[in-house]
Amino acid sequence: MSNCWDQLLCPFFTSSCLFVLKDYFLLLGFNQHRLDRVGGVVFENKDTYVEISYEAETFPSYSLTLLIGSGSNAVPFWFIIPPTDEASKYTFWKFGNEVELRSVLERIKSSVLEPFGKPIWNDAVELDRYLKRFRSEFIQ
């Protein structure tokens, strides 16, 4: 028997995420490492991980969550992207079905991961700077 929370889960998220992003991350030296509690996917290389997931409580029009981190520390991409950039609004790129999700993930790949993620996951010093700044501003 499932609980009420299970009814909010997106049944196609994991498969769609892997369909759109697995080869992209594999070419960049990442492997699929694990799934989060709602079926979000974590890709990891030797030093960095990227977690692509969603807010189950936004059902039926889900919002994506994107984190980049190292070790036990992570920073959301919204913290990294300049607020004047259209990509900073990625949390408003909603999806309610598989076609919409794949479209949003393609947009995430080209508008968020490429321009903002790639430079940071290739630069441990820069990632650490963002992690420290995020902790100092939001985690006391």
C-alpha cells in the first residue's frame, strides 16, 4: 500500500532524465551514481556531482531542482546563474507530462548546464568558492 506522498511522484522522471542527459554526462566523464528519494538522477565524476530532480509537492505541474556539489556540500544552480540571465528562471520551466519534461531537460542542458555548469565542474577552485559563498549566505 502506498502513502499519499507516493501519489505526487513523477513516474516518468528518471527514464526521461536518463534519455535526455545520460549520454551528455557520459561524454563529459560523469557516471550515473544514484537516484534521490523522488527518482531524481545524480551524475558524478571523481570530484563533482550534479543532481537533477524535481519538487514533488508542485504536482501536477512540476518544478525542476538542480544542484552541483562536491563531497557533502552542494549549491543550487539558481545561486550560480546571474539573475538577469533567462536561465535563472529555470525553476519556472514547468512540466506535467513526458514530452514537456524532455523539452525542459533539453533547455536545461543548453541554457544551464553548458554555460554555467560545465565551467564550474571543471574548476574545483571555482566550485569551492560557490559552495563557501552559498553556505555563508544561507546555511548558518
